[in-house]
Amino acid sequence: MKQIAYFSAEYSVADSLPIYAGGLGILAGDIVQEAGAEGRNFHAYGMVYHQSFTSGDPDTRTMSQRLEAEGFAIIGGEDGKARTIEVTVEDQPVKVVAWRKAFGTASLTLLDTKVRGNPGPIRQITDHLYDGRNGMMLRQQIVLGLGATALMAVEGFNPDIYHLNEGHMTFVGIAAALRYRRSHVGMTLADAFDAMRPTIAATKHTILAGAGLTLEPTVLREALGRNLSDPDADMAAIMALGGKPDGYFSTTRAVLALAGHHSGVSMIHVRTEAINHPGSPLVATTNGVYAARWRAAELTGNQSDDELRAIHNANRHELVEHVNRATGRELAPNCLTVVWARRMTAYKRPELLVSDLKRLAALANNPNRPVRFIVAGKANPADATGIGLMNQIINAANLANLRDHFAYLPNYNPASARLLVQGADVWLNTPIRGLEACGTSGMKASLNGALQLSVSDGWIDAIDIEPIGWDLPEEAPIATLYDILEQQVAPLYYDQPDAWTAKMRANINLIESRFTADKMLTRYDEILYK
């Protein structure tokens, strides 16, 4: 069995570890757990972040205490003390230790610079995920690349495949090539890149530019410093990977140039990439979800229609009770419940739901077919637009005529996400078409019998949505959204329970047959892990 080294900037593997930002982290956590459950030789690498990604974290324990409580332990050396790896960034020595936990036959290793002996600015490298402070994100990515490959060398781990996720992981590929060159005297770095290429796979998870860095060559050269044994030639080889026509270096360009195998995360994502970047090498490997993590335990696949409805009703009650406790609202648990839950950012368009408050209130207050709405999600602290959209949702939820019909759920995390996907009747997805990439949150909800009301984007674009829900067209999406809810969704739910249950079952069957993490890993075997 091939040995896979998997690299991501973020992972979600425990409710108490907020070291992820969104879908990439959730997906990476699902992949690690699925690989371990399957018995794969799969080893993931990332970083600890000692500060929560978003504010409002109620847990007062340090991140080290949380890691220990979740079964992570610092890797020890032969002397029994913490094994310390030293790398060089900007010609400064950086001491790195690593936390590790096994997930079946898989493992997750998280690098940490909060080490005694490191000066304050070096210790801060592993404080914040996607740290926007001057140069910090570049330092993080170089530390992960150099530190992980150095640890692998000490442990004698020589993977068959390095799987790099997003441009953030470019420096893993560069570090692996530097390591390869050291064992081949006289080899140039350009030749080392060529030699390593068949062992490197790259996955691009979004078409948005934020998945990589754009750097001045002088900044990159200073950051790599003494790691370059022949600075002029080495920088020429690196710029050949990621150089742009304007003279800057793109880590996203570089990660694709480093790799011999490439993937995007849905068919429409790959098509959109090809339109925006002619010559894109991406092949579609649609994401999937780790069913054991997201499916309600009661759903065994053998239930009658009455049993399926009863299980789902109980899960909706649990969700609504949780929301009411968290928000002080009094949402009714027996009403049709629509959920929108994902990261608050402009391209996901959370504001569509609250764009016509009069029509929204009419749906919520309908005496015969009332609809309840739950919205959850956080904005990146650096995303002013996303924060504004989140506040727009909160303000709508506080209106008197919506207060006990519409709730914004704070502190969105994997624990509340499980309640949301297991208790939603309808999963609402409103992105600008072509920008969602995949949208695995909808898969999790469908796995639990939620019906889809979605723009045809990501995985939804690859299916016929009619058996499982409703298409939200790009033309006049605001008016159409309310029309569909009022004229199609609510009547089906309240007046045709058997037809509704048939759609629930169709959702469950579709995800189980096409969109689970084991099927995703099989596609990785075929496309990326050759």
C-alpha cells in the first residue's frame, strides 16, 4: 500500500480544536478519519494555532491543554524529551516541535513554534491561522514545509506521494526538492523539481485568489535565505515554477507546476478554472463526506417511511431546542425548518435570504404553512464585507415580526454543524455560480435526509436536482427564492408528506452512492496517487 503524506493549512478533527477556517479544514479532517478507518498508510501534516480562528470561543483552556485532552502528544526523541527540529526562516533559527495523534492507521502531525528558546516573534508564528500580519503567513508556510520534511527525514519516512492542498502548501514541495537535492550531489534545484514531480499531487479547492500568496521575489529570497545553497540559480528555478508576467511569485502557480498530478473538487470547478486559466491541468475529483462523522446514528438505512420521518423529526426537535437555548428564541420545533450554514463571505450570498424582509416575514408568519429559518456561520476577522453580511443577518433576526421565527446561531462549530445537518428540513445554498467549488455542507445535510434548495454549483451542478430538491436560478434569485419556498417547498412539506419523504430518501441514497469520503479516496487513488 502506498504511503501518502497529506498537507493542509487547516484541520477540523475535534469540536474543541478551532484550528480551521472552514470547508477545507472540515474536508481535511474527514479525509484523515476516513483514511484511518480504511486502514490506509496515510499521514497528514499541518500546524497548531494557539489562538482560535474567530472570536467568541468560550473554552478558556490553552490550545496545548486541548490538544492533550483530545489525545495529541508531543513527539519525543530517543532521550524521551520533546523532539525539536530546527529550520531557518529569514536566516533566523526556528525551533519546532510536533504534536501527533493516530486515527486508526492514519495520523495527524501538527507543528508548533511555541517552544522554549524561540524569541517572541518566532513563537507567534503558530498563533493564528492565515495570519494577515506582515509576512507572518509566508513564515508559517515555510516553517511547515521545512519542518515537516525535516521531521520526515529524522523519522525515516519517505512517502510515495506528497499531496499538497492549495498554494499554501507550495513550500512543502520546495522543501522536499531541497531535501532530495541534498542526497544527490551536484544536482540543480531545477533538476530536483523534475525528479520530484511524479511524487507530488496538488489539489486546488477554490477559484478564489486567497488560497495562495503573491510575493515579491526579493521577499521570497530573503525568507528562504540560507536554505538556498546557490541563491541565484535556486531562485531562478523557483521563479520558473511560480513567476507571473508582472514579475511577482504566485504560490498557486508554483504548487501546480511542482505537481505531476492535479485535481479540482467538482466538475464545474474544473470547468470554471479552465475558463479563467486556459491550460489548467485540473481533473475533477469531487469531494465527499465522512459518513460516520456526519450521519445521525439512528439512520441505519433500513427504516420505513414512518420511521425515517420520526427520526428526522426528533433530530429537528433537538436542533431547534439547541438554537432556542443558545439564542433565547422560541422557534417552534414542528415547523418546516430551512437552514443556511457556512462561512459568511460575499460570494456565498447569505444576504439573499433577508433581501425582502416583508416576504420573509410572510413566510415565517403564515398560519397554515409556517417556515422557520436558522442561519449559522462566521466571518473571517479580516473580511469586513463578510462581517457586514453577518451583521445584516443578525439585525434581521432581531426584528419583532421575525424574532421567534428566524434565528442566527452564534459560535458555529463542528458540534453545532452536526445538529444543523441532521435537523434541517431544507438546506439552502446561495453562492454565485462558479465560485462554490464543491459545497460539502449540502452533502452532509442530504446524507441525513434534508432536501436541497440550491444554486446549481459545486456538486449540485453534477446531478439532477429535481429528485432531491429545487434549483435556485441565477436570474432574479431573490424573488425566485421566496416564490419557491412559498409555492413549492411549503406545500409539499405540509400537504404531501409521502412525496416529501420520497425526496428525503432520494437525498440519502444519492450521497451514499456517490459522495462519501471513501469514494473520494478511491478517486484520489485513480487520479492523484498513481
